[in-house]
Amino acid sequence: MKQIIPLFLCFLVFNIQILFAQTDSVYLYDGKAPMAINDTYRDKPTIHIYKSTLSSANGSSVIIFPGGGYGHLAKNHEGMEIAKWFNSIGIHAFVVHYRLGSSGYRHPIMLMDAQRSMWWVRQNANKYGIDTSKIGIIGFSAGGHLASSLGTHFQSYVENCLTKTETQYQLRPAFMILGYPVISMDNEITHKGSKKNLLGENPEDYLVKLMSNELQINTLTPPTFIFHSSDDKVVVVENSIRFYQGLVKYNVPAEIHIFATGNHGYGMVKERGIAANSWGNLCKSWLITQKIIQE
């Protein structure tokens, strides 16, 4: 009996490692990042690789932007845990630790890092077995704003974020998933902390409009899955509603789920009785309909 327990544990650990494994963490840029203020870890955006080893993995991948109001990163429950869930359904995942307003950065640095991450994943597609036609993005809260920025501002890239001129197609995500996202910089509905960290204390009107992503949707915006909760007291649900309405206006394939309960910042959700618990299953079904993964 003494030998059975260690063998069982070894079997369990082995199978968990097969399901998902973080294979590497690398800097997004070679050398010092463009427009870096200092040379600490806060000034060195990184990408963390979680490669699914399921036999059903078909090369689909997702780039993950954790939230945190552009002031910190919720890198566990909106980063690592999300990556592991995607691995469990056969999708490779890449968690981006982008630069933040709390470290003195402002727009367009965050978008620069997001665009660089898309470029990086495409550049390393062969290494990680990635299908470049199935690279999507997901973001939560302020990370949802960054994801929606990448999904609506891909037609022009931030100067210095890439080593060479990239085409629209190369920066355009194949799909977009937004979890309780900050979308708008409109004072009526924005998350004021995110706005301040992104644009500064008194941003010019053109910047407010530019980074209100509900105003930047067009026919090329990628198919989008959105989830939010009516009882969200941090980022009001109107952010998601406006973005969804914009997608419908331009005939972009879109699906939205507004849950009665969940509040804010729940990641994959573990509490019983929370309506938002079902977003993962709903998202998986949507990914199947979009032919990103197979049933």
C-alpha cells in the first residue's frame, strides 16, 4: 500500500503536466523595450507560454491580457488560470505582462506591447505548432480594454513596437473574447482608474474618443464573445452593451452574455450559485461554432 500512493501521485502529476504546461517565459523585445523608463522587471514586458499537449489541439491559440486597472496585473486568476483552462480544451495560451500606468507608462505603450505580442506569437508559430489563422485574444476588465484596443486598432501599428512593417492581417486577431471589459473612456461609464492610468489626469478629447473602442469598430473587427454581469459595481455593464451594439451595427459576428450575478474580477469563477460560472462552457461552445476548436 505504501508504494501505491506514490505511484498514483506520479501518475496524477504526469497527466496534469500532459494537460497543460508552462514551457517558457520570454521578453517581448530583444534588449531594452522601446520607450522604457527604467530597466526593472516593470519595464520589461514578458510573454508566458502555456502549450496544450492534448491530442485534440489543432494549433489554435489565444493571447491573454489580465486586468488590473492598468495599475497592476491579476496574473493568476485572469492569467495563469485562464491559460490552463484554454489548454484543457486544446488551445495554446500566451499570457502577456504588459507595461502599466502605475510604472509611469501611458498610451500608446500598452497597445504597443499588445501588438508586439501578436507579432511575437506569429513569428514563433512554427516553434509552438500554432495555426496562424486561429490566433485569438482575451482580456479581462482593463485587460479587456487592451484586447478590444488590439481588436479595433490593428490597421495601424504603434511605431517602434515591431521590427518591420506588418500587414493588417498579421496584427488582426482571428477572434476576440472580452470578460467584464472596460471599453469606453466616456466619463459616464468608464472605469476612472483605468482611464487615468492609460491616458493621464486630463487627456485631450481626441485621445478619449480614440481609445473609446466602441467608436472604433468597423467591418474588419474580429468575431467577438463578450460576458459581463449586471451587478458589476466596478465596470458598469454598459461598456459591454455599447461594444456589442457597435458590432451588430457593422455586422460583425458577436455573442454577448449578461449574467445576473458575478460582480467583477471573477476569472473562471469557483463560487457556487454565481450565474457567471457558466461563461467558460458558453465560450467553448462559441469557439466550436467559430471553428476554432472541434467538438
